[in-house]
Amino acid sequence: MEELTFTQEIKPPSTKKGPIRWLKDNLFSNWYNTVLTLFAIVFLYFLFKGVYTWVFTQAKWAVIPANLQILSVGSYPREQLWRVAYVVYVLAILMGLSAGIWKGLNQQITSAVACIGAVITLLPIHVNTSVREAAVIATILIAVSYVFGRDRQNLKRWVIIGWVLMFPWMMFMLRGFGENAISTINWGGLLLTLILAVVGIVACFPIGVLLALGRRSQLPAIRWISIAYIEVVRGMPLVTILFMGSLMLPIFMPGDFQLDKVVRAMIALTLFSAAYMAENVRGGLQAVPRGQYEAAQAVGLSYPKTMTFIVLPQALRSVIPAIVGQFIALFKDTSLVSIIALSELLGVSDNILGNPKWTGLKPELYLFIAVVYFIFTFAMSYVSQIVEADLGVGKH
Amino acid sequence: MAGFFYSNMMSGLSDQGHPLSLSFLRNEAGFEITEGIDFDPSDTYLKAFWVGVVNTLRVSILGIICATVLGFIFGVARLSTNWLIRSIAAVYVEIFRNVPLLLQILFWYAITLSLPRIQDSITIADTIILNVRGIYLPTIAGNEGLPVWLWYLLSGVGLAIIVVLCYAGLRLLIDSTEVQQTDRPSFASNTILGAKWFAAPVFLIVAIAGWFLSPGQPLQIVRPELQGFNYVGGINFTPEFLALLVGLTVYTSAYIAEVVRSGIQAVVKGQREAARAVGLTETQVLLLVVIPQAIPIIVPPLTSQYLNLAKNSSLAIAIGFLDLFHVGRRMIAQTGQTIPIFGMIMVSYLIMSLTTSAFMNWYNRRITRFER
Amino acid sequence: MTENENTTNDPIIICEDVHKWFDDFHVLKGITTSFKKGERAVICGPSGSGKSTFIRTINRLEEHQRGTIIVDGIELSNDLRNINLIRQEVGMVFQQFNLFPHLSNLKNITLGPMRVRKLSKRQAEEEALALLERMDIADQAYKYPSEVSGGQQQRVAIARALAMEPKIMLFDEPTSALDPEMISEVLDVMRELAHSGMTMLVVTHEMGFAREVADRIMFFDEGVVIEEAAPADFFDNPQHERTKLFISQTLQH
């Protein structure tokens, strides 16, 4: 019987199949698949033919490069654009450092951003030279700070402080001060889209956590107020809340106090996403096993300490993918502020189309804007899939 | 803090001269609504708001039906064994999920506005007409013969019920021993199933005979026809309605496709294996074992997609479709009654979402019977 | 060991050099064997040895990549019609029962006969009730699987497989997911089935059942059959070191 243990190692039969075998297995495996394939081919032929002729012979693409600046920053004054550039540079440095220090996911996100920078640098169309210059500098900054940040764990704390300060500094930087201050009315394009989305998700976070805790509170008053807020806001469309922000906020403010239009939109977006954030966080809180609370109490921690040091860290970790998903949704939803006459990425199309030179070029403009949104959201959902895999969410 | 806001509000309101009251609803609206229920500018604000509510429901319900059909098709297609079909479905889902809905609606609206003028309308089989005023579809209308035919239908139902009762009586006489073994409800359903071969033809014969015996044709297809400068007859959907409907349908169907796909994939592998081991074909495995178990997994996220669609219909305001929010917005502009009108809008949406979640809870309770 | 008067000499399952890989992992390394009509074979071995995979290749829940398997004269290939024919002749009972949770116990059993054998509803239900009677659970017919105990579920699953009137029954660790007090009720049913002359391939750790019922015991390790013998020889005179170890470990419990 001993000889049986010496069975020879045999390689599995090659799983690579010839192209014909592949076609047969994947397209013509039986009669109805064959019919479906043929229909699909005919459909795709006409679709591609139509799209091809429109894109390459009929569409007038000149509108895009001519308005690239408006699309990216709106009517931000040209001579003040260095402010935007500085914000981008500082962001690039912070990203590069984080990627170097923490590796893992940061690395992937950062390399994705660096790729976008590199693409802009190499874009074949005619873009403003200063834009190209800024993209080159940003890409290089990412690379340099990445190399610098590797194996410098002692920088960790400074980078975290940097990220925290980044946000107020960015607002201050973009707005300027004194007589040269740039009114938020001039903020626009992709810049405004990104600012609104980031502000919305960052500012809603503390409110969302409080609401989630409130919903689980022992005090009926707090619990019912939280539930009412969450359910009412989630039951309403975002447009109505944006209009409330622009029509009702002024009613509640002292007579002469004028709130900036962009700030009103920010408040509305924050209050809106707080309700959704609360539900996400609640999901995370529910996922923390009872034993964790009991163990924390057994050690003698008070309720606030149990929450801050034991429960919330675990809960928030498990809801990161949901929060990324919410950010993607919010990024798309910022397009609604164009309805209340703000010029974010979608809103600027009205400004451009208002120019008699570009009237009638709606399809071209919309398609370009759609592609920009698509690239951002698709990239973000790709990242969120990696996050999910990293955290092992959904694995039992 | 609340007191601070309240006092600001009261002083602000008295400055504008708008006491909080709902009496303005009885006033004449003074604006036109060409969408949905007939509305005259001399009608009240209350009726205007109601027309808006009905318009929201109209576009939402139609959108939900279309999005469900499309979503199921693409969701199942994503799991097809055919690579091409699978890829087309995946591309469809990714494109329409990752572009903002508002942009999509504006895009469809631009397309409907570029449809030909009325004189150059596109007609399909002489019954469907497409032009810059939207789409015209044929309808069915009743003639003077309709009431007579309805009586025939009613007596047909009566006869069919008599046939079922006779059948049940006969079965009781023939095999009275067997009935005691099986339980009563299954006897009732078995009887109706068995009797359908006799009852259905009886009903059909009465219905068809009645059709010819009634004076004139009871029902008639009304085609849209060109009269002067416009089409008359049939139903008309405006370009605004079409753009909103198509946008909502396509966007939501991409999400529903994902819900359907993950629901089907959530059915555990052992279930398919057991079904195959019994000898069912792949189609039977899907229809008899996988989909019935996927449905309870699919329904909760599906319901929240329906709610999203209803809420997203408020984007109507961007293309000038007069849904409940847009009508409310106009009423605010004319009356200045910001707070009461926002209250009405809020309550309308809340009623929609509460009824939907009540349905969900009821459904969940019903299906948990055979949960693992 | 009981003498099996049902065994004939015609092989009903023939396996020739069957190989199977999961990606690069070689699960079955050339299995060559055959089973006679009416034979009761028990397959045992440590977990991960390929024993479950082996019986799953016989009704093609797993696809083998080399070698041939012939079941009742039909060779297993990619031809869908052959697979469906074979699956009608081969019943299978799973470790996790795999009953359909959305159907009552009775409908779990009648599904195959009505949809594949095209029986009328009435006839299918009569046969199903008779099978449930034989499994001693006729009173559970109108309940749902989640409403009955594990042992009862597994007996419904056996009835479901038998309702297709198979020539061969495959059992994939049928008692492993059961609470100890329910194991015997399932084994009783299987014992009764064995005495009725069914061809049975049973993957199990129940050595008592194997000794009592089996005509042959096959011991799998690392994808190879390293020992096969009649129960008496297998238990009292094992040839291979690993078999000895396995027997001593399982009999300790």
C-alpha cells in the first residue's frame, strides 16, 4: 500500500481555453443564448454607429476647452487662482505623506489621485498652461512627500493635525480677507461641488453621531426628538430641504442678518445628510455585541467613557463603507444646488449656455459633465469596494 | 435657543404682514396648470395643491412600475451565462448609477424638446404619435352599449360561481371519505382549481355572446387625430412628464437591478444544489426555488428604492413639471405663506413614506413565517 | 456483517481515473472504482480528504476534469440532457438538509415529481404522503421545514430524494448537522432503506452504522482511496497505518 502515497503531482488541465471554445461557452452555449448574442450584436452595432458619428462628426467639442476654467472653478477671479493652486498643493503634500506613513488604503487612493494629476498634465487638448503647470507641481509634490513620508512614523501626529487644520485653512484661503475677499458667489464649478460634498459629509458627522446616540437614549424626550428629526428629514426630498434653507432660514434669523447663499446650501446639505449619517452610525452601534458594553461596565467605565473608548470606535469602523457610500450619494446630490441658482459643476452649464456663442451645445456640455461625475463616483465606489475588502465587512 | 429662533420668526413674519393661517387656501390661485387634472386659474389654491399631489403620484407610480420591470430584466441579465448580455447589463448599471439624476433628467428633457414639430410628427402604426408636445397614446372608451355589456359580464360571473358550487357538491358526493383526511382550506382551493376548467369557459361564452348582443360596440379604441394645429383624443404625456418619467425610471432601474442581483446571489448555494439534485432544469431551479426565496430578501431594499423615486420626482421643478413641490413653490411665491405651505409639502411626503414603511412592516411580518 | 442478497454483478456506477482540482488544489487524485446494483458502500476519511467531493461528482454537482464516470450506462459529460437524466436517477441527501424554506414539507417532496416526472398534483401528493408515512412523520406534512426538528427535516429530505424513484441514493454526511438525540431516527430510516435493496453511497462518520449495513467501506485520504474492504476486514484487520489511526480515533468516541 505504501506506493499510493507517492502519487505523482499532476497539474490541473489548463483552464485557459482557446478563443473558439471561449466563444462557444460564453456566447453560443445554447440556442437562446445564440439568439440573445445576435440581437445584442445588432443592437450594439447601431448604438456604436450612432454614438460614433455624433461624437466624431457632429458634436462641437470646442465648447469644452474654451470653458475649462469655468467648469473647474466657476467665476473665481483669474488673478486669484493661485489660492486654489496652493490648496491643491497642500492637499497633495498631506496625501503623499499619509500614503507614505500609513500605506494600505491611503496608498491606493493617493496613487489614484496622482494618476488623475498625471492625466491632466498629459491631456492632449489645449488647456490653460497654468492649469498644466499646477497639475505637474501637484503630481511631483505627491511623489516627493510620499518618498519622504515612508518610514517616518514620528510624523504621524503632525499629519493628523495637518488634516484637521486643513479644512478651516482651506476655507480661509479660498475666501481671502479684507478688500480682496472673494465672495462665495464666485465659487463654482467642480471646486464648489467638491467643497459642498466635503463640508456636507464632515459637518454632518458629529450631528449624525449625536442623533444616533440620541435615538438609543434612555430618556424618552431625547429619543423621540431624534427619531422625529431622522424620520422627517429622511422622508423629504433634498430639493425641499435646500429650498427651506434658502426660504425659511432667513425667517428664523434676526432681521438685518444676511446669510450667504453658499453657506445656506451648506447648512441644508449638512442637516440633510446628518439624518442619513445617524442611521448608518446606528447600524454600526447595533453591530457592537452586548458583551462589549457589559465588559466595559465591569471594568468600571462610565457611560460616556464606554461610548468614546469602547463602543464608538468599533461601531464607526464597521460603518466606513456605508459612509463612503453616503459620500458618493452626496457628491451626486450636490448637483441639486443648481436648482437654487448656485453654479456648481452642473449649474455652470447654464452660465456657459447663456453665452450666445455656445447656445445649442447642451448635449456636448451635459455629456462632458456626466463623464466628470462618472469618473469621480466610479473611482470612489471602486475605493469603497477595496475598503470593504480591507475591513473584511460582510465576511463571516 | 429655540426661543431665539421663535422670536426672530414672529418678528420677521409680522414685518412681512403674513399671519400664520391656512385661510389663503380658499383664494383664487390665478396660475395655470396644464398637467394632469383639469385646472382653471380661477380654482382655489387648495385644488392647485391637490393637482400637484396627483401629478407626483402619477409620475411616481408609473415610474415605479417601469423601473421595476427594467430593473428585474437588467438584474437577471447581470447573472446571465451569456458574457455579452452580462457585460451590457453591467455597463448600463454603472453608467446610470454614477451620473447624477438631475443631469440625466435635463438630458432627457433636451432630447424631448428636440422632437419634431406637430406637422412633422413621428407616427408609429398610426396610433402612437411623438412630437414636441410629447407623446400621444390611444385610449379605450365606452359606448352606449357598455352598461348592457357590464350586465352580461355580471351574470357571467354569477353563472361561473354556480358552476363552482355544483362541482364542489359533486366532489363531496363522490369522494366524501377523502375530504376528512386533508384539511379544509386545501379542499376549498383544490375545488376551485378543479372547477376552473368548467367555470372559465362558461364565463367566457357569456362575455363574448354579450359583446355581440349589446347595442353597438361596448368598447372602442380612440386614436389621437390631428385637428387643426393639434392632436385630439387619446392620452397625451407632455415632454416634461416624459423626461421626468424616463429619467426616474432609468436611474432607479439601475439601483433595482443591483438589488435584484444581490438578492438572487444571497440565496444559499445549497438550495440550488438540492434543486438540481432533484433533477430540475436550470430554468426551473431559478423560477421555482431561487426567485421565490430571493423575493423576501429583495422587497425591503426595493421599497426604499420606490421611496427614493417618489422623493426624486421633486426634481420636476428643474424642468417645469408641476408636481406637488413645484406647485407649492409657486404658491409660496404668490402668497408668501412660506411656513404653512412647507408644512403641507412636508406632510404630503411624510404620508407617502409612512404608508410605504407601514406596508413594508406588514410584508415583513407576513413573510417571516418561513424564514430560516 | 449481513449478507446482501440484493447485490447483482452488473456495475451501476463506474469510475475510471477521476481527477478533480479546485484551482490548483488537487482534490481527487485518480479514483478508479465501481459500484454494483444494490450495493451499500460507506465512504469515510478525515475532513478535506475529498470524500464529499467524490460523491458530488456522481450527480455532477461537481464537475470532474479528467477520467470518466458512467452512471447506469450514461456517461457524465457537458451534455445537459445527460445530466438531467442522471439527476433523476440519483437521489441526494445533504449535510445541511437544504430543504426549500418557502415550501411546506409536502410541497418540498412533490416539487420534483410534479415538475420533472410530470405527475398530477393528486398522484404526487399521494406518493409523498406514503413516503412521509414510511419516514414516520406523516403528521408533519403541512408544516414548513423551519417548524420541525432537525431529524425530521432530514427525513423530509430523504423522502424528497426518494420521491424521484431513484436507482441510487447518495448521502453526504447526513447526520453531521444533527443533535445527538436525533441521529438514531435518521439512521433507522437509512437502515430500512438499505434493507429494501437501494444502491447507497454514504459518506459518514457513524462507524456503527457502517459496520452493520455496509457491503464495503472505502477510506479516503488526500484525494486517494487508500483502503477498501468489507467492514469486518476493515475494522478488525486494517492494512494501512492511516486507517489504523483513523479507526482508533473514531472508535474512542
